[in-house]
Amino acid sequence: MQTLSVEVSTRRIATVTLNRPDRGNAFDQAMLGGLVRTFASLATDDGVRVVVMRGQGRHFCTGADLAARSEEPISSAPPTTLFDALLAIDSCPKPTIAVVQGGAIGGGAAFAACCDVVLAASTAFFSIPEVRVGMAGLGVAPFLIRAMGHRSFRRYGLSGERIAADDALRTGLAHEVCDADRLDERLARITDELLHGAPGAIAELKAATAPYASPSLATVTANRPAHPAVRSPEAIEGIASFREKRKPSWYPR
């Protein structure tokens, strides 16, 4: 089964759907590579005016598929990294909308943060739990800081706790929250508003305002992190505790 699907409507709205519902749309290498290729293609497609990113099934994206990882380190020169996929989404010249239902966790929260508009169901939740599995999450940090600010990121990045939809709205991680049964209605309204803008002017505006984000995309790229050391003792223990559904050894009993 393909990890992504792409559909373009007659109104030139492309919907990119993460399609691993049995794994909570957790990403693997195939999905990351697909995202990079898809967003690169959509960026230059004159038949596309707006890009919508969604998840199939219960969740938007539950982060990296830790449960399926082998003992081989993911840092051993993978063909595509999470950072590559985030850059591709963030750099897209078309207006982008993330529609979040269920969980947007770790890299999934960062996918949403890289979109121009985040529309979340009132029952949705976000989290940045990398430290809970022994990793710092340096790849997602700059993109999330750009969306929610350093202060809010530090609170939720250090704790790894769930961020309810209303708190995501308060921190700027989400732009709008509504009942789940109104997501499509609100999405239609937002896309219609975006379609009123001239495509060239929108692309120019995105490019011209990008340097004003903090940190700027140039700074983010210049400080691109090295591949995470998932064979560090903490990462090995953290991933093992996740798989075994137990508390990690560093949690005080």
C-alpha cells in the first residue's frame, strides 16, 4: 500500500494524505521520501493553487514508526531524513493547510508546524515527546519554535506532555479549532479565501516574509543537525521501553 496519496480537485486544490492508518500514519523512510518528492512536484505545478495535508483514519501523524524500527540505526545515511521532508513542506511556495485530527506527535506536529495554516479538531492533540525516548528532537525543534515560539516550545519540548487543541491554539501551533464534524466545512472556507489571492503574489509574499521568521529558514538550514545518535544508551533504552510499553529506566519509581 502506498504511504501517501495525492488528489487534485477541479478547483486546483491538492490533498496530500498520509496513508498508514494502521500505524497511526507514523512515518517511515518511504513516507519521508514520498513527501519530499510530492512537495517538490507540487511546488512547480501550475495546476495546483493550494496544498492540504491530512492523515487517513484516526490520527494525523503519530511521529516516527518506532515500533517497526529494526536495531539498525536510522542515522546510517538514510536516503531521506525527517529534516528533508520538513524543509520541503516549509519551503513550498503554494499556501499549505494541515488538517489535524487525533494525534500530531513529534515529527507529525512538525509537519503541521511547517504548514501556513493549521486547522485542528477540538479533540486533536499535539506532543513533542522525543526526550521521553532518549532523543533531543533537534531536527523538529527549529520548525516548532518558528510556529509556537521558544518559550512555549521549551515548556512542551522538555516535558513531552500532550498539548490539547485549545493549548495549541493559545501557543500558535494551531490557527483554528473546531468540532471534528465541521473540519471539512471550515477547510472549504479557508481554501476559498486563499484562492482569492493571486498565485504569483502569494508565492512572492511567502518568499519575502520567510527571513522574518525566527529562526529564519536560512539559520535553520545552516544549523541542520547531524543524524541523531539512536544507539546512545538513552535512545536504546527509550525505544525499548516504548516497544515494551513500560517506563524507561530513568523514570524514578
